[in-house]
Amino acid sequence: MKITEEQIRQAYELAKFVQQGRLKLSQAADELSKKYLMNHSSAQRYVDSIQHMLSGQQYTSTINAFATDYCLSKILDEFGTASLQMALGSIRNHLYYYEKAGKSKQPKIHSIVEKFTKISEERFSLREHIAEFEQQIECSRQDSLETRSKRLKVASKLPLKMTVTTEVYRRNPDVVASVLLRANGYCEHCNTLGPFRRAKDGSVYLEVHHKIQLSNGGEDTVENAIALCPNCHRELHFGS
């Protein structure tokens, strides 16, 4: 029996619950089978594969091209580009496993991976990665210890590599040099000597911070810059 679009949509929603530790795989498969009339073995296979995709882990049972495309679209919309790249890594590992086993090369799946890889490369920036990671940390903090522990038990122990693009400002080196010379080794926020000396030249280590950030329209001038120890620098960026 052909798997319907509605069954795939429900498989994705149930897979999220499994990935979050809110349902067991068997429970999700039972619901998909009884309520949405999907073959039970197919239901278990789809939910399992999709929850692995959500976690960035390799899965071994294939799902069809529509399901792959649909899940990647939802992951991008709901969780952002970082999660999309994790899912793409999961699918690439699946394709490698499948082809190594002598099975179909799944050209339609390859085409979908190429499409979403291009989307991720166009959208993903270092700033987005950091923002999404901070959001994910906060969501994890809000979860119960039991839910978080369940995810940790099945999580990959090796981090997924991903490529990010970033925009940088071409800063004036004379501004940096002038501010460091003005500080003379002392943090201009807490007035203490820098925490250590650089190995290359023995100079005291300080970091130059813009009072009004360049990304907010601040000027790259000596007047808008201050020399800080790393602790004060982080405080000004992340402190209350």
C-alpha cells in the first residue's frame, strides 16, 4: 500500500516526540499504525529514520523521496539552518551505508540533498549558528532531567562537522595598536593588568572592544574602542 502524504506528516510529528524523549519508538509506531492506518513495520521504520535525521545520526532504513524532502523542509522551517545541516549529514551517512551495502544509489535522494545543501550554504552564517546553538541550550535547560538524559543516552559522541560562512569587518590596525598602547597592559574596564603575556613577543594580552559595535553602526575609531581583559570583554558582551 502506498504511503500517503498525511502519513508522512504524522510520522514527522511523532518522530519529534521520540527524538525529544516524550514517546518511545514503539508507542509512536503504534499510533501511526492504528490512527493513520500505516503498515506497522513501515511506521516503525519511518519514525525511527526521521528521528535519527532530527538528531543528526545515521539511519539504515530508507524513506521515500517525498518524505526526505518534506522532513528537510520542516527541519529548516522549525529549527533553522544548523539543524538542517545536521539532518543532511545524517542522510549522507545513510546514502553511504546504503551504497556500500550494494543497494540502490537513490538518485532522487541525492538530488534532494544537493538542493538543500545549496540552501544551507546560502543561508548559514556563523552568527546564525551561535544564535541557534544558544537557543538550543536554553530549550535543553527548560527540559526535565529525565528528558535530557534520554537524549544523551542515544546522542552521538562525536560532533558533526559543518561549514559556515561569516561576514567580517576589515578593521583599522592603527586603531587597535593605538588603543593597546594607550592601555599600557591594563584593562580599561577593571583597571587590572592583563591575565598573561603573549608567547610571540611577551606583550600583555588584551582584547580591543568597540563600545558601539560595528554591526550596530559603531565607528572603527580610537574614541569608540577600549582595551579589555578577556573576562571583562565577555562581561560586556554577555553580562546583564
